[in-house]
Amino acid sequence: MKCRQNLGIKVFGVLAIASILVACGGSSNKSTPKGSAPVLTPTGDDPQKFGAKYRDRSYQQRILSPVSRVENQSAVINQGDFLTQLSNVKAYSGRLADRFYGNYQKITNWVLAGADVSELSDYGIFPQIMKGFDGYQNVLMTGYYSPVIHARRTPQGKFQHPIYAMPANKRFTRAQIYAGALEGKGLELAYSDSMLDNFLLGVQGSGYVDFGNGNLNYFAYAGQNGFKYQAVGRLLVEDGEIPKEKMSIQAIRDWGKANPSRVQGLLERNPSYVFFKNDPSGKVKGSAGVPLVPMAAVASDRNVIPSGSVLLVEVPDIDNDGNWKGTHKLHLMVALDVGGAVNGHHFDLYRGIGDQAGHIAGLSKHYGRVWVLQ
């Protein structure tokens, strides 16, 4: 798994859950179906436990290789959401809509006819399969989401932790900001009841704030203080606080509940700090400026997969504990976001809004195949 820094809702914006987890590690040896030294995940596990497959596959050297057929012949399960996502692209990004006009038209026609993967060529659609992190078409899939933060407009009771707008002088560390460097400048957008929740909002790069009136206000990414991001999950693993195989968002939350007096000290070891702005549109947008539809939008490495590309994604089916069920489900998705640590054959899948979306996103570190449809 690639270690993430900030992932973009807003060119830099949304961060994947992986950015707060364990640092990169494991072997870099090539894996072979019959080999004895497979590439390991960052936790040292066999990637086959997380959805990777090797049997009956050949090693692939090219980043993208054309194929005559998609081997997974199951049904595409999100046809309606995908068409909504394409509609958003056309409405919000004339540049992408123009660039991919012909491709979007033939893919739309195919979807409206039932999205049968055995009929792609009948609509002039030619899939190319991605090489994967290991050359055996296993692409890493993490997840990100839009959190909901409980807050008030003024400090009161338990709501004492400020969420800041962008200051004129950004070069304050997290520790300096916690010590009051931005107080009295009129930059407070809200006061939450959790320093850790504020941090996770920064990790995601945007999210919703509930001021207690039943309405959700969308806080979009406004900028960052310029300091390098340090993965707090990696720090907890290195300190022996959480075993690396148990690392997850929930594990960090549980550690925080058990060690409330130590949370600030841990977070200060990550000097990076994210600022926000109130976005009255209320729409979660990726780096392409297009509102995202859950499980129909992904963040990608634009050097590998350009923004606007349509992907047929073999999403690993996982349970509520993060265990791979042994199956994959086909989704159609559009690459509409980016991330500093989303590199190569790694996608971050947008999971949606709220706690359940965040729970699944935090458990996502699995593998599946991806076909680029052209």
C-alpha cells in the first residue's frame, strides 16, 4: 500500500484513510503465481488475504495492456450511480466533457443497453487492463469519505476545539496553532467537541459540520500550512502502541479514548495542518471540480490514469470488519480526484458521507482488477 499524504477534494484536498495509517513497508520482490516470495502488504501479510489473485495470470510489464474481453463477466452493480456521475462531469467540467465526449457517448449507450461486459466491443469500447502493483493485475484500493463533525459556532461546553479558515500567514505548525497562534484573528469557522475529529476532518480534506440545528454545512478544503505530513498511525505502530496488523481508524479512535491526555501530543508530532472554508453548495467535489457520487468516483495518479477516464473496477467485497469475503463486484467509476500518496496502481474509492462510509473506508486496503474503457 502506498503511504498517503493529502488526497484531493480540491487539488490537494481529501486524504485517504491510508494517510494516517502505517508507513510503507514490505518486500519489493516480484510476485509470481508459483513463487515463494510474494510481494507483501505494508503489514507483512499475503495480499491474497485482501483480494489479490495470481492463479492463471501472466506477468504484465506494460502499465496498460489491451484485452479482447473482460474476464469478470458479472453484472455491473452501479449503473444508475455511474450515469449520475457522468452527468455531473458534463455539468461541472466542460473541459473533461469535451475531451472525453466520444468515449462518454459510447459508454453511456452501452450502459443504457444493460452494461453487459461481454458486449463492450459491440459499442466500440476497448478495455485495457492495468498492470497492478505486482504485475499480476492486482490494483490496491483504499477508501476515503466525507465525515460529519458535531460543532457549535462559538465555544461552549464541550465544544472547545476550533476549525480554522486560511490565515494570511500559513507557516505555523500544528503545535503552534494548538498553542493559540491563530486565536483572536477571526478565523474560527466552528468549535467541535473533539480534537481528534478535527484532525480526521483534515485528513479527509473536507466534510460536513452539524451545528445542532439539523442542517449540515459543508466545509471544503482551503489550504495547508506547508509542513510535511506525518502519519500518526505509523507513529503509534513505531511506538508500540498499536500492532501494525491491527491499525485502522477505529484503532486510533480507541487509543484516543483510552489515552485522552496524550492525543494532543501525538497529533503535534504531525506538523501539517489543514484549513477550511464554508462551501454553500454543499457538494463534495474532487480535484476536477466535479461533485462526487459514492462508489462511482475515484482518486488516481494522473500520470497513470488521467482525470475523466472511465474505469471498470473489480471492487473487493469486504465485511464490516474488513475481511475479504472472497468475491469482487464490478463498478463503473470515473477518475475525478488526486492525492499526493495515490501513486501508480493505487486507487482511492470515494465511499460517501458519514460514519458508516468512514468505517468501511478505514478498513479498505484490498486488491482487485481495473480496466480502463476507451
